[in-house]
Amino acid sequence: MSSVANWPLLIGRFGLLALAVSLFGGACFPLYAPWTRRGHEPTSLRVTAPATAAVAGLVWLLSLWAQTPARPGFLQFCLSTVSGAALSAAVLICLALVGMAFAPARSPRMRAYVTGALLVSLAFVGHAATIGGIAGGVRVFVMALHLLFAGAWLGGLLPLIIALRTPGAQTERLLRAFGKMALGAVAALATTGLIVAAIVVSLAGGPPGPTYLTAFAVKLALVLGLGAVASVNRWALTPLAAGDPAKAARALYWTLALEQTLALALLVTVAQLGLLDPGR
């Protein structure tokens, strides 16, 4: 991994990661808040997001292949390397999601399973691909959990914002359902995040380098910012929704917009961290 980002690689990595998180969070939303479903999403929307994710995944895949030493054939790279196979699987899953948009409506759980598989495939790319054996398997498993919990929380922000556009008697119920899910996700993220950080530090063979530490400090600051905003939403605005749903929804529009912005910045940092050498 280099200490300086390759722009196509960074853009592809961020694009696929952000869209995979959004797709999974959106698929999980009706599972814990089924009463918010007001008809199906337009087919165009259900096609655009996974199609764009497939393009981002292909950019990521081609960028990795282009910088591989003694570059093998593209098909060989896709079949014989862990990262190549994982990204190829991710692109195929995105195309499957495009196909699902034209198929007869299926249960929300099916879409959650498929988008979850997309996130899990990304756990095999990056630092995870450099470790073998049991340690590598544990690392991939923990990273997969980390991505799934991040997707459920951060990917659910946009559907929550959309659902709150029409505040009413169900506003508090919706906020409490999302807050309960988010609370569990954050606790799991903190645990898995510490494990992932410990494994990455072990890869450095010593103290992490200044470039990696700086990027990690930015990530930590964004996580703390997200936690602070989420706390305001959970402990101040959710109780307000019981008495004045309209006022709570207006305040939540701004705090959730801030939370969504911080989430996107966090995903940029995560995309960059995956390209850095922990020792530099």
C-alpha cells in the first residue's frame, strides 16, 4: 500500500464503499421500521445506485490491476488474487441488484441479504488480502461485521431523513426504532473497530507511521463527531418528538444532514486508510 493516494483507485474505492453502505442501510430500514413503507422505490432509483456501484467497483478493480507488479492478465488477476476475486464478486452482486430491480417484488429480507453480501465481499480487499491462515480469516470476519454494522447505521440515515419529511404520530416510534438499532450498531462498531485497528497495527511491525496515524486521527475525530450528533438526536430530539413531532422533525432535518455529511467524510477517510501502508 502506498502513502499517496492513486486518485482513480481512491474514487473507485470510496464510490463502491459509500454506495454499498447506502444500499445495505436502505435495505435494512424496512426491517426495523416496516410501517414507513409507502409504496416501492422507482425502478430508476433501484437501478441507478447498484449500476453506479458496479462502475465504481470496476474502476477500483482496474486500478488495482494496473498497479500490480509484473502485471498479469486481467482475467488471471480477477481469478487468482484475493482482492481481484472479491472485487469481481462485488461487481457481479451489483449487477444482480440491477436485475432484481426489474424482477417481481421480493421480501425486504432478500434485498438485505444480497446487499449484505456486497459489503462482506469488500472485507476481502485491502489489508485483509495481505494476511493468510487463521489470523487472516479472523481479520476478514471482524472486518465484515464492522462493515455490516456501519452499513446498517450510516446507510439508514438517508431513509430516515426521507421518512421524517412527513412528521406525525409515528415520528417518535420511528426515531426510537432507529435509535435502538443505531445504539447496538455503534457498540458493535466500537468493538470491531478496536480489533481491526489492533490487527492493522500488527501489520506495521512496530508503531504506525505518521501518515497513517494522521489519517486514523481524522477518522476517529469524525466518529466522535457522529457519536455526538447521534446522542443529541437520541437523548434530546427523540423525547421532543413525543410532544411536538413537527418541531422535532425540523431540528432533526439539520442534525441528520450534519450526520450524513460526517458519514460521507468518514467513508472518504476509510477509503484512504485502506490504501495506506500502516508503517508509513
